[in-house]
Amino acid sequence: MGRSTRSTTIRAVTVRRIHPTAFRIAHRGTSREINRQIALNLIRSRQPISRAELARLMGVRRGVVSRLVEELLATGLVVEGDKGESARGRKPMHLHIETRHRCVAAVDVSATRTSVMIADMLGHPLLDIAELPTRRRPADLVADVVGALTRLLESNPDAGRCAGIGVAVSGLVDASGRLRLSPTLGWREVDLRQPLEAALHVPVVVENSTKACVLGQVWATRGEAPADGPVAFVNVSDGVGVGLAVDGKLLRGAHNAAGELGHVPLNLYGPRCSCGQRGCWEAYVSKRAVVARYRGTDPSWPASEDTGAVTIEQILERARAGESRALEALRETGFFLSRGLGTIVKAVDPVRIYVGGEITAAWDILLPTLRDGLLEDEVVREAGEPEILPVPLAEHPRLRGAAALICTPAFAAPVVS
Ligand SMILES: [Zn+2]
């Protein structure tokens, strides 16, 4: 295949997250690497943290922690400084993840727009997001992205060296990062990784955008507590994508196609979907479906492409203004959303489901019908309702996911089997 070894090390993001609280310390006979990764993840989730606190959390002697810390300092992933709070004049040294001198680039390629973000090694944005129109020819898109990244990095030398580029793209991406098929982009068999690597001389990881999204959420260092067990990310937009992760590791399946639950039919005689089948979940909850529901027009593909110039944003606005037709369309969509979420519960019994996309702006409107729909389902009732969290568009879940493709492998659990 002629892959370079440098990028091979991080291309396949089969990482598993180390839980910052529920971990077991490896003792004699197990790998010291595991302890080092546990220390690294504790620093990541608890920073700034002192060596003493780290030893206490890990339940090991100071000497053991000091050896692990020395190794981590040598990798450059961790730094020690006096950023911690100074208690009564004494300034203890604290450990942090090194976020200076190094950055990652995140690229989100969607049907009309490509966004580029420079983030630190924890995935936090460092600069304003740059947006470009998505050009129809992959080579033109690559040239645009190379130009945008070069400009951003050259005009912001403080961002540091770029450690890699994560690319999130709609469609089926194989394990090598090759885009096999993207109906939304109209692309088939496209390699974005190789030309980007050749132009920018850094490792590039290309992944399906919803898979990237779930990775971005599980590894996020902000907000809610990390979820142990299966987690799903559902992106409801032009299409419906689902990304699944178990203990921080993406569920890929044999051909990286696991999780294509947007194309599980809810009704074999339902509206024609963009994939050619009838009655897919996507045909009931995508933006086109919501617009057709609101207008009372045919939700089938391709008839639903004619939206009569009504946008989902307008429907959301009209619902906010109290228009009953808009409210009803969104409430009904909440119910159909629950049907697909029920499928996810039956497939992987997740502890948490993140939902992204335009409709999250109407979360309060559709949540009651969504929950009623879920609880109508006996299997879901018995399994227990998962936690369902909306992820607003303003949080840029796809860009965060693209950044996670590069940031997270360093923190992953070592493979010990
Ligand atoms: Zn379909």
C-alpha cells in the first residue's frame, strides 16, 4: 500500500479511553505503560495536579509516581510548572498537559462548506474558525484546505507546530481513510489523506464525520462526566449519521460501516430514502423530511429536494413564534427521532446518546414527544432510558471530532492483548 510508517501510527484511531476514576492500577507482571497512561489521563482530566495528588489518586508511592512523571515529561506531552494555586506562600509544582508549541488542525468537509480549525492538544480552539466553500473537485478542495491551513499557521506562529490534521467527512470511509462513497458530496473513491500529507508533511487522519463526532464527545474534557460503556452520537441534518463508541473506542465493524443506523427502515412501505430503500429513519427525520412534513409535501427522495424554498431554520423560527403547524411538524419529528433512538438502544444499549444537527435548536419542543416515543417501546423501558444530550451546532461537534482524531491517540489505553 506504500503507507509511511510515521502516519500509520495514528491513522487507525482504535483508541480506548482510560476512565479517570474507575481504573485499576497495574502491578507486577503488567505493563508499566498502562500506569503511565493512567497518570497521563489523570493529569489530562484533573490538571493542574501535583505529584502528591497524583500518587494519592493512583494509590501508589511517590517514588513510583515520580518515575512515571519523569517518563511523561520526557515525552513532551506533560509539563510541570507553578500554575497551581499557591497555598500560604508555598507554590507547589503542578503537572499539566503541554498545550504550547504544538497544535492540531481540524477540517470538516460538508456538502456546501468546509471549516478549518486550529486547536490545542486537548481539542480546544486556538484561533477563529476559517470557512471555505466546498469545491466539487476533490483536488480543488485539497488546494483550498492547504492554502487556508498554511495561512492560519504562518500568521499565528504562537499556535506552534502542527502535530497532524484530522478530517471529518460525510460518507463511508474505509479503515485506511479512503472515502469510499459520499452521496452528499457526490464523491466516490476519493483519497484526501495522501495529497494533504504530501503538501503539508504532517500525518493526516480522515474519518466519517459522525464517527469523529462521537470520538470528540467521549474525549471532551469539559462538561458532563465521562460515560463508561457504549455511547452514540446521532447527527440529524441533510442525512442521519450515527457514530458508536464503547469505552472511548470507535465501533467500526469489519468494513468501518458499523452504525449506519440512519438507513435502518422504520417502515418497509415508507417514503423512498436517498439510499434507495423505503422508509429509512433518515427519510423521517432529516432536514428534508421535516420541511416536507411542515409543507405537507412528498417526503420521498428525490421529490423532497424541492423544499419550496422553506428552510429548517424558518420552521424553527416559526415554531418559536408559536405557529402551530411548525410546532406540530417538530413534535412529530421528535416522535420519529425516538423510533431510531430505540433502534440504537436495541443495538448497543448505550449509557448516553448525543444528538447533533439543526433540530437541537428546538430541543425543548421535540423532547416531550421524543421521550414519550421512547417510553412507548417496551424494550427501551426495560433496558432503561439512556441519557440523551443535545449538542448545539455552535459547539462545532464535527470540528471537535476532527481534532480528536489527532489529539486522542496519545491518551489512549495501550493495547495489552
Ligand atoms: Zn436510507
